[in-house]
Amino acid sequence: MNNEELAKELATKASLTEEQALAFVNAFAETVSESLRNGEKVVITDFGSFSVRPDKSIQFTPASRVKNV
């Protein structure tokens, strides 16, 4: 699923226009990226967490809800 496909699904589920949903997807990605660049861990309840490893790679640790997919 790419950004546009994700935005289309979000638009349907959240009663948004596809443009609004795509703006959200892009803002979300930029916000997570900025936080990781600043050395912060990003935790999204019931989804998972993003963090930067010592080797500068990004780690995603899924929540149990996502692990069971």
C-alpha cells in the first residue's frame, strides 16, 4: 500500500476528502521522521513504536494488535 492508497482508505473511513487524508499521511510521516531525527522514540498505542538504533537504522516494534495480523 502506498501513500495514495492509504489516503484513499483513510478518506473513506474517516469521512475526509482524499486530499485531506493525503495531507494527513504526509504530515504524519514528516512528524515521525522529525521526532526520530531528534532522537525521540515514537509510540502509537495499539500500533507500535518507532526508534533509532545505535547504527542509525530505524526499528519498528509492532504492538500485539499488529503482531497478530
